[in-house]
Amino acid sequence: MARARRGQGELEGQVLGALREADGPVTAAWVQERLGGDLAYTTVVTILTRLLAKDVVARERQGRAFLWTPTADVARLAALRMRRLLDGERDREAVLASFVTALPPGDEQVLRALLEAAGPGPVNRRNTGPADPGGTED
């Protein structure tokens, strides 16, 4: 029976996961073998190259091959995907509001804690609006 087709995001996560399990830099062939060998070598190289462009892996030449190492984890890759989706929308506020209202209570509490811990810095650095609309400072 044929294996179901995997999406790009799923493949990226699997490739990055395989790299994170390695004891050091590895070749694309190693990654291909680690994932079960059912992916074409060129597909693995394509995914690695996309991950390189997203700055979540690094590569160094060794002879005629490249050795690949992870520079981020799967959570960072997921966050980059989420950010790319958000950046592609015209009404960011509506998307964020829909996302937040759909969160289960436990996730909402985690998000609130993370936002409080982050403080106003990211908002001010990105010049997207005032960090404290009330005009008070911490």
C-alpha cells in the first residue's frame, strides 16, 4: 500500500527532528536513511535547503558533500510557520483575535504568561504601536 503524501511542514519537522537526534553534523543521505529511505534524496536536499533559508539549519562543505546541523528546534520551526501565515493576512488583528478566542483555557493561560514575561519590548522594537496604550510606564 502506498504511503500517504506528507505536507511540506510535516517533512520539515521530520527532517529537523532527525538532525536534532544526530550526534553531530550529518549528510543528506544520513537524514534520508534516518527517515526510512522512502523519500527521494533530492526531496531531502530540497527540504534541507528550505530549512537553511529559514535559518533553522546550517551546512558546511566536506569534500563534495554538505554536512547539516540544526540551529533551532521544531518549536522554532512551527513558530516561523505561524508567523509566515500571519504575515500573509491583511487583517492581523482579526486573525490574532480568532486564534486567541479558539485557545483552550490552559493554552490561553500559557500565552498570557508568555506575553507578560516578554513585556512591552517586542512591540516597541517593531514600531507597531505603543506598548502601553494607557500611557503609563512600568
